[in-house]
Amino acid sequence: RAAEGCFRHLQYVFTFLNECRAFEILRTYQERAKYLVTTQAKIIAMTCTHAALKRHDFVSSGFEFDSLVMEESAQILEVETF
């Protein structure tokens, strides 16, 4: 029973270390932010203008989402919706 507890603790430690490893490899703020957005984020908020400006970065990083809530959508140009 004690060995099972130790094994679970070791699994937890190695899982935590595996998650932190990305921050050792990714040196710049932009790389770390992109990693967090694509792997950890549950909710992301940004203006329509910023989303349009960074669209290429989102597409190239493979960013996917299930739902989108948009406020002030009347301000978006039709070309920005694609």
C-alpha cells in the first residue's frame, strides 16, 4: 500500500516536470504565450482587431476552439470573418 502511494506521487512529480519542460525549451515570451494558449487556455479574450491581426499566428500554430462568443460583432468586416 505504501509502495502504491509512492508510485502515485512519483507519477505526479514526473507529470509536473513534463509540463514545466516546455518553459525550459521555449525562451521568448511570445513562444511561451503561444504554448499556453494552444495547450492550457480555457477562455481567451481579445478584441476583434487583435484577432484579425494575429489570425495568421493562430492558424500556423494549429489553434482550434469549440465555441466562440463575440461581442460587438457588427464592427467586423466581412473579410475578417474568414
